[in-house]
Amino acid sequence: MSVEELVRFDGEALGHARHTVLADLTLGLRTGERVALLGPSGVGKSTLLAALRRRLGQRAAWCPQEHGLVPPLSVYHNIYMGRLERHSALANLINLLRPRRDAWRDIQALCGELGLEELLKRPVAQLSGGQRQRVAIARALYQARDIFLGDEPVASIDPHQARRLLSMIQRQHATCVIALHQRELALTHFDRAWGLRDGQLILDAPARELTLEDLDTLYPDAHSPDASPEPA
Amino acid sequence: MSAERAPGLLAGDSLNLRLARRSLGLIALCLILLPFADLAITTHDPWAELGRMISGLLRPDILATQSLPHAIALTIGFALWGTLLGVVLGFPLALLFPRSRLLRGSCAFVRAIHELFWALLLLQVFGLSAVTAIAALTIPYAGIFAKVYAEILELTPRAPVDALPEGVGRFSRFVYAELPMVWARLSSYTRYRFECAMRSSVLLGFVGLPTLGFHLESAFREGRYAEAGALLWVFYLMIASLHLWGHRRLLPWIALGSLFLLGPWPDIDGALLWRFVSVDLWPNPLLEGNWSGLWQWFGEIPDLLPAIGNTLLLGLMGTAGSLVVALLLWPLASRHFGNRPTRMAGKGVLILMRSTPELMLAFIFLLMLGPSMLPAWLALSLHNGALIAFLVARHADAIVPGSHALPASSRYTYELLPRLYGGLLALLFYRAETIIRETALLGMLGIATLGFHIDSSFAYLMFDQAFFLLLITAGLNIAVDALARRYRPREIADTPGERGHPGREATC
């Protein structure tokens, strides 16, 4: 195979100090692959993403859920933090008091695409949940890396906009691993799906070979009438 | 089948029963030791004196004090610069605080000595100048800020730091992902400290610095109660209007403007300062290495053990008294009792009592009742009791009672107190450290605690003795704090509001 393999796990156990979350994990991520990560909440999606993030280091942009933002700071500063390591401490400090002109221009353009253009100066604390998620995505895009790792970046965003944002993310990153709970999006916007359940990787297949029913098996309550994950 | 017997009085293992036993133990110990306290009323007619004071308060004479605006400006200027420099010193120390045991010890030490004692010490070198006043606030405040800021910084949420890209430097990480997360808490604590500094700044007048307290003390002492009443009103107005003039945008200008009033600055003689620190403060036999002489030196300190005993006794009495006062008074300000006018009045009384520093209250009672432990006891109990009652009432207001039909007494005993008691006791034990600090200080009014001997040692220029007594006072304070920390209820049932650190706003 000519495609480079970026990361490979070979029967590894992932977890915290004393508690194994994912046992005996075997999978690989290849360049140019768009992977949807599925599974019920608490199953270890974040643990797997954190492990990928450690392995990929500076090559991956990281988009955590909204709690990674700093609510008292403005949208501009929260997005700027995506490139915090590329400037000196002094430059960063001055930027807090007076935004850098070049960074402001770039971030303004980025915010225009994400529908945040009027909000650059507003503290994140004053934004709605959906707006915060877009700020988190903007910060990850601003990092300008090859690979995108996202922990439910489109969780509380309406379906139409979620599609648009995923397309935007994927236009900028050939390779991505994105945790989702909208199963339909996994089939339409991704090349491959990883499914976790009960501490195991039980699904690792190309998206075109999968159906919604296959994905339903990941969720223990999927067959009871009212417990299916939010429809997308 | 035999029915289980009802448990005996206060028997049982529930949290509140344990707390009740603990507090009754405290009150019992206080009652047992009470006969050792000197509680005599030595004035001829205390009620007439009180009447004259109250009539002074009701008919204040605002024009009687010369240079009142200057005294007000100095009071604010000292408080502002004392706090500001305290922040400048305390903040960097807070960053090192968790890592250095020596630093934590030194901070505990400078905190343990009251602002007024620092003023007495610094007075010997810098005279009655702004340097003395500001440093007397800055030194203990730096220790306090170091500790409290460190506690606040410790609670910084981790998520924003974890979300940062790899390779961000420490400084950038701190100013972007950590500091903003706790900024609101840091600044609200600083603001609260400034209010404390205002009170302390007034008190600096008691050692002769020309703040509001200086005029207040002389007016009271000389029986000019109309003038004293006016000054008290000015003081209350200053505290109550803090939110109006203490605006973030305004404070820098006030700080700069007050600089012009703070002078004249003293000439600091380096050699003299060094001599004071290296020679004057230490017992001569110790510097000479004469151990038997040192023993004799100890013997010459008058009434050391009685002074320590009195300080501890008064501290205990003050703590027990505050508990009783708080239990009695908190319903006054709570929405669960009375009607709107009674609550307004109750809140007013509590705010007045908690805004008046113990030293000032004690001084007023002293003029009424004559020199004994009684005025100090009353002052400690009323001030601290009112302060705790005010906070407890606020916690109580956050509670939604289960049934509205209960009469007031059952609402107090069954609905509310069981949920509030843990918080109340925690506040009291936090407060114990402050009470013992104040107790030592009240000696300056002539009550036979450590402060009395510190004050007179300074008066007789026996700096070595004064410094030794200050060290004893600080040690006592640190020991009482450790003791209170041990007995403080940890598992507080149902206290809404500032969980984890209920005492932070009750420490000045």
C-alpha cells in the first residue's frame, strides 16, 4: 500500500492511571482518510482522541468541546490561542492588550466564514452554545495543521450548519478524525467509521459499506422507541 | 419485641448532633473559665454615658473637626496604597506559595501580626509618616494575598490549558488560559480586602497617624460626643458608598491624587534602620551570647503568663459570645422572619455592627463601662457575631422552606437552623483566628492582654521586649488558627454559596 500510515495501535490498552477505558485496541489511521468516530457517550471516544493527539503532536489541530474555551476572553483571543506557541511571550502579552493587526485580519476572515463576524470583540461567556462551538472550530482551523482531531465539534449545531462546517473542516484537512453522534453525517461526510462499544472497537469499516442499521448496533438502547440518539 | 428506647439528650452520631456537642462544649468551657476574667464595671453611671453618646450620634456636629477632608483623604490614600502594594508583593508570592514551605511560614507570620502592631513597630523607624501607615497595611496584606490568591489559583479549571496547542510557553499559558479563568474571583477578593483596608486605615489613627480614627479617638476620649458622632457617620458613609467611588476606572486617579497628600516623606537613615533591625529588636544578652543573662531577661518581662492567659481567655469568650450573638441575630436579617421594616432595621443594625471595627467598639464600651475585660468581650462578640449573622442570613435566604405553615420558632429550629448550623460553625472557626488577633490588639486600650504589654514596651522604648511579645502573639495566633482548623466542620450540610471556602469573606 502506498498510502502512509500516520498512527497505528496494536492491541494497546488506553485509559487513565488505574482505569482502562479501551482494552486491546487495534487500528490505524492513514493519510487522506476522513474518519467518523461513533459510540455512546462515556465509551472512550475522548480517550481515543487524546491518545491520537499525543501520537500526532504538532501535526494535528485539536478541537475539544466548548469547555476548552476561556469564557472571560473575547472570541478573537480565544481563536488566537490556536497559534499561541508561534509567538513570543511578550508578543502574546501585547496582543492581549492590543490585537496584532495580521492576526486580527486572518481571524476576521475566518469568522466571516463561520458566521461570527460581528462577535470578534465579545467575551465567549456571552455567546450561545452553538456560537461557542463555532469558536472552538475556528480556533482549530486557525491552527492550520494537516490533520484535524475533533471531539464532537458539531454536537449542538443544527443539521444544515453541521454539514457546512464539516465540509469546511474537511476542505482544509485531508485527514480527520471526528467524534460525532449524528449517524447520518458519518455516512455522508466520511470515508471510514470507527465504532466503540463496551470498551472495545467493534466497528472499523469503510463508510460506503455501512448502513444506518449497522451504526445502530453501537448504541445499546437504539431499538427502544424513544432512546435513539438525537436525530440529525 | 421491645421497642427501641428513644436516644438520650444529644446522643447520636448525626452531623448536627456532633456539631451541637462541639459548640456546647465551647460554651461550657467559656462558662467554667469565666470566673477568672475581670468583668467589673468601674464607671459611675454607664447608662448616662451611653445616653450622651447616643445623643451625640443623633445630633452630630460635622463642622467641629478641623481638617476633616484631609483626614478622609489620608484614610483612603493609606488604604488604597496599602492594598495596591500588598497586591504587587502578594501576587508573585502566590505563584511560589504552593512550592515553598518557608514562604508559607513567613506569610503565616506576617499575617498573624495585626496591622496596628506593625504600625507600632514601624513607627519607631519611620515616625508618624505615610511610610509607616502604608507599610503597616502592605506587609500583612502581602501575606494574606499570597495565601488567598494561591488558594484561588489552585482552583483554576484545567480544560482550557489542556486544549492549548503543544509547545505553548508557561507565561503565555498563564496569561491566556489560567489567569482569565480566575480573574473575577481574584478581583472580587481584592475589592473586599480594600474594604478591610479602609477599616484598618481608620484604626491607624489610634496609634497617632492622622486618619479619621485619630480625630475619632480624641473626640471620644475628651467627651466631645457630637463631634465623635459626626465622625462615626462619616466613617459609615465612606464604607457604605464604597461601591460608588471605588470604581475600577476611578481608583487609579484617586491613588495618584492621594500621593500629593501623603507627604512629607521621612528621611530614611539606613544606618539607623540597620541598627534597629539588627540590634535594638533583640535582647542584649542574646547578642552577647550570655545565656544566664538571657534567663534573667525573660524574668524581667512583666506578667507574661497572665497576659497570655488573658489573651486566650478573652479569645475563647469572644468566640463563644460571637456564637451566641450570631444564633440570636441572624433571623433579624433573613427573609424567613418578620416583615419588610423589621428586616430593614435588622440588616441595618447588623451592617453597622460588622462595619465598626472591634477596637472602636471596644473603645466606646470602655468609655462606658471602665477598663476591664467586659468592654472587649462585648465588642468581640457583637462585631463578630453580627458579621457571622449577616452571612448566615444570606445563606438562609437561599433556602426554600419545605412547609410554610410552621410557626416562626419551629421554622427556626426544624427547617432552617439544621441546614445552616454547619456553615455557621465553620464561619465561627474561621473567625477564631481573627478574634485572637483582635484580642491581643485590644490590649492597646488598657485591657491586660498581650497588646497592653506590647504597647507599653514600645512606650518605654524597650524594643527587644516589644518584639519578643510580638513574636509570642504571632505564635499564639498561628497555634489558635491550627486548632480552629482542626475543629472546623468540614462536611457542611447544605450551605449554598461559596462552597469549599465559606470563610474567605469573613477574614478581616
